[in-house]
Amino acid sequence: MKILKKILMATIVTMALGCSNDDGDNDCAGPNWLEQVDDEGTAFVLARTNFGLDPNPTTCNNLVTAANTLIAALEAVRDCVPTNQMALFENDLNLAINDRDTANCSQLN
């Protein structure tokens, strides 16, 4: 889990450093989008850790909720991601999507 958090945080920091506000539609230069993704990334890592330590319906549902929230946050800042960082961004996005899609909370009763 520490590795996942480091990967997510490295992606977020890299995106922040390479972001520009050239398109005018997103506030890519300000900290607002970065803070949103950082908070959601941290919440996802925490939910993933809790589920790994104690897989039960509650921690599973929390993981799915955190994954959905992170997915939405990442999609909202997609236009801020520099082209050379898109693969890293897509990796984090796909990780959250995979966790959400493979969580089978109903099987944990």
C-alpha cells in the first residue's frame, strides 16, 4: 500500500509541475484541482488499505465509493495532464477502475 500511495502522489506532483492553463477551460495552474485529486487519492489509498486488512462489506463498499470518487476527480483534471504524463495518469485511473470493478462486496457477507 505504501508503494501505491507513492505512485499516486508522484503522479499528482508530476502533473502539477507540468500543468498549464493554455486551454482556458480548466484551472490547471492553481492548486484547487491538485488538492482535490490529492484528497481523493489519499482517501482511495486508505480505503484500499482498510479493505486489505479487513475485507468485509463495509470496507468493500468504502473502497468502491473511494474508487468512484477518485475516478471522477481524475477525469475532472484530465485536460490538465501533460501529454508526457498521460501514461502515468491512465495507470492510476485504471487502478481505481479495476479495484472498483473487481470488488465483489456482496460475496463478503
